[in-house]
Amino acid sequence: MRKVLLEFLESTGQLDLQTIILRMAVATLVGFLIYLSYMLSHEGSIYSRKFNVSLMALTVITTAVMIVIGNNIALSLGMVGALSIVRFRTAIKDSRDTVYIFWTIVTGICCGSGDFLIAGIGGAFTFLILLIFGRIKNDNRVLFIIRTARVNEARIEALMFQYFARKANLRVKNTTENSVEFIYEISKRLLDKAGNATKGNMKGKSITDAIYEIGNIEYCNMVMQNDEISS
């Protein structure tokens, strides 16, 4: 029984040169599909050519690892242990990058084990999904910071409500004996519409102009936030 178990653990499926080249070629082809998908879905965004090339290379490398492992269980366990000590410190700038990394690994596993049909069909469906929905972005958010005299506290709150109703979220309110600071979170789209307000005498007047007309305003700052700020 022990001898049979050792033979099972040490068994390996030897592949001929033609099969190895075929699997690597298919991995390269699907990797190029991933390359095109990443380039198209990140156009005009935080597109990184180096990262895109790395995705294609990762597909081929994963395929090579799967070919080496083959049916050898002992070798596969050793490979897992060796790879588990690797620590990756590169920050992911976009959540879509995680999808592409996982796609390349799955493709490499499929090609390395000879499941070309799964790699091809899965890659085609993933390509279409990312091509259609990959350019969707989060609505940009703006932190609107206002510092003014304490006597203007109620007037600022009333003015912000007048322009944005309840859609301007008050995140921070700092007060001292003589001054007050507001930090509102507003969508960029809503802020752009504020310049075309039609309530009362605000038509055509931006929110900053309306605030400065109150008087005793120390400053107004706008800080843009979006899902690509880490770039």
C-alpha cells in the first residue's frame, strides 16, 4: 500500500514537445486577447502599458507552471509551498486590475492543463463583458470645504440646502469661538448643475459666488475624489 501511494504521488505525465508548444501558443494567443481587452477598456483612464504586458506574460508563465506540475501531486504541493512565500507589494490602482490578474491566472491554468475550449469560450465572454462595461466609472465626488466667520454658520447651511437640498452630505463641521469650517461631499455632476440654479435670484450664479457674497469668508476649497486617485 505504501509503495502504491508513493508511486501515485511521484507519477508524472510526460508531454511531448509538440503538445508543450501548442499549449504555450494558445496561452500566448489568449494572453494577447487579454492585452487588447485591457487596452480598450482602460483607454483614456489609468492605462499602464507595463502592467498590460505583465498580464500577457503572466498568462504564459502560469501555463508553464501548470505544464511542469502536470500530474505530479508531490511537485504540485512543493510548487504551492514555494509560491506561497512570495509577497506582492504593488498597489492595485483600479479594481478592474484584479479581474484581469485573475483572468490571466485562470487562462494559464486552462491552457497548461489542455482545456483550450474553456480558455477560449471563457476568454471570449470575459472580453465582451469588459469591453461593454469596462469603461464604466464611478461618479466623481468633490469635497467642498468652506471656512468662514462663526456668525455665518446658519447662512452657509441654508445656502447649501438651497442649492443642493439634501444631496450635499455634511461630512465634517469644525468650530472655534470665532470661525467654523464645513466639509461637504457633493457629486461633480450636481456641482456643475449648481451654476445654472434657477431658484430665486441665483440663476447663473455659481455656489462659490453666492458664498463669497455673504462676506467674512476665509476660503472655499474643492478637492476632487474618484476611484483613480491613487494613480
